[in-house]
Amino acid sequence: MIEQVSIKLESWRGRLLLAAATLSLLTGLSACSNPPLSSDSEGGSRRELATSSDQTEAQRRAGIRLQLAVGYYEQRQLEVALDEIKQALAADPELADAYSVRGLIYMDMGENRLADDNFQRALRLSPNNPDYANNYGWFLCQNGRAKESIAHFETALKSRTYQSPAKALTNAGICSLKLNDAVAAQRYLLQAFQFDAGNPLTNAKLAQLAYDRNDYERARFYIGLVLKTDVQNAEALWTAIKVERKLGDTAAEASLVTQLRRRFAGSPEFAAYQRGAFNE
């Protein structure tokens, strides 16, 4: 499954944004949130954009360590990433991003109590950060607390500065499905589709919803979008097979079965096909 989480690195008065999806992190610079004051020609004060010179040496060290931690996290070197986080926090104990990233690392390691503690610490330090809210919501959803997660996705979506609303909307849709709330799931996922029509996770879930309500043409549309991407997993192929069977396109079904057999012969989906479990 594509992970709908974000890593947002913020220095003291400037932010470095890294958006995490699956195994890639994209880096970009965003505007500062709390620029310093300076005097104007009339003796008043005005805001100026912060630069790296506004940071202390300790904050610069912390930022470098945190960027290294993100790099190691991306490479799945989790223990090394944790050590870099430790050094970042030694330099700047109030660095909220470090706690958020450490929460993601602990989540991937299955250390749920530690992950929870770090996500909450990040939110205490920066309660209005939409990325932290989305990440914590995803953590809750993946750990049997889907009902609690929805409020955190909603918090993220209320933020005017949130740059990845499709992630929180898709997450809210997935977690609504876990709550057996198909109506809410449909609403969230359709909104996510409006923001990012190419997201394979969003489209896969929309295809499943359409299939469940016997709208097979619509299901074919959404699962077709998934199959056009690189995220062609066994689950997507199995959904497509079931759709084509319902629509009576035996040639398309046979082609998809061949792909499933060739690429995912050991998958539960292929096992389901072999036993004819089309309605499970």
C-alpha cells in the first residue's frame, strides 16, 4: 500500500519541505512562518523573510542531522536514521520535525507506543501543523483506532497552508472503509480524486466502492487508471479481473489473469482466482 504520510522539515524560521509517498521524498523550500522584525525608515517595524543566518549554530546542526535522518529513513536504514534524530534533538530539543520523523520511523519498526509518544510530542510543539495531523491520523488508523483518526485528517484539511490535501482525503476514505462507512469513504475519495486524479491508491479504493455497488463500468474506469501506472499490484489486477468477469469481457479477463499468474503467482489474489472466489 502507498503510504500517505508527509515529512515536513522546519528550521527555526524557515521550512524545508519533504513530501513522502511510497519510497520517494521530494524536497522544496517554502516561506518562513515567523520572520524576524526590522525597522523601517519611519521608525516602525516590518516583517522580513528569514535566511539561514537567522539560525543559531545549534539549529543548523540539528537541521543537517534531521535531513540525514530523512535520507536514511528513505533508504530503510531505520536504526541509523534514529541515531541521526537523536543527535538532531541533542542540538535542538524543541525541533518538532524530529519528533514527527521519529514517529514515522518507530511506526515502521512496529514500536507503536514510542511512535504514539513522538507523534503527540510533535503536535504539542506545533499543534497547527497539518502534516503532523495527517501522519498521526494514519498511524491511528493502522493500529485499530480508525474512529480517532478521522478527526486528525479533518484537522489537516482545515489548514489553509496544507499542501497535500489529497493524502489526508484518501487516508480519511480508507479509514472510513475500516469503519464500514461507505458513504463517508466515497465522499472523501471523490474529493481526493479532484485534487489528484492520478493517485493509484485513491483510484483503487474508488474502483472497489463502485464494484461493491454493482457499478461495474465505473469500477472499470477507476481500476483502468491504476493499471496505467507502475503500481500494478496483485490486488489491482484481481479487482480488474472481477470487473471484467462481471462485464462479460472474457478476452480482457484472460489477459489480466495471465498477468496475475506471471507476476504474482504466490499471492493470495491468485489463490482466490484459482479457487473461484470471485464473490469473497
